Amino acid sequence: MIRVELYEGARQIAGVATLDVEAATLGEALDAVRARHPELEPRVLVPGGLAPHWRASVGGRRFVEDPATPLADGETVLLVSALAGG
């Protein structure tokens, strides 16, 4: 099980902060999120990945873009806006 945490606009659009999905890769996780919350397309999710200005962080340790990035059971993927600043 992969936990996906939504931040900023993604959280507002979907109306949820977290989702648990079955996925072995980043792409599978994003597809599962899109299936449950199609309203995230096209502003946050697009076919094959994330919309421009959105990033995925695995466990808050590293940012990844490749949909083939493997995910271990129990990992957390954070979806954050690259425009949010810091």
C-alpha cells in the first residue's frame, strides 16, 4: 500500500489530504489517484504523470518524475506544487 499526500491546490481540488493506493511504481500511484479523483486532471495530473509545476516526492527525501520509479510497500508520495515556494 502506498500513501499519497496531497498538498496545496491538489488537496483543495480533491477535497482530501491523503489516499492509500495499491501501486508498485509512481505511474501506477498517479493513475490510481486519477481514477479516484478525476477532477485533478488536467491541473494536477495528466496522462503519464504530473501537470507542469507539480512534483512528486518520495517520503519527503527525493523528488522524482519518472513514472517507472519503483515504490516500496508502505512508502509515502507527496504531491506538491513547485510554485508553492519555501
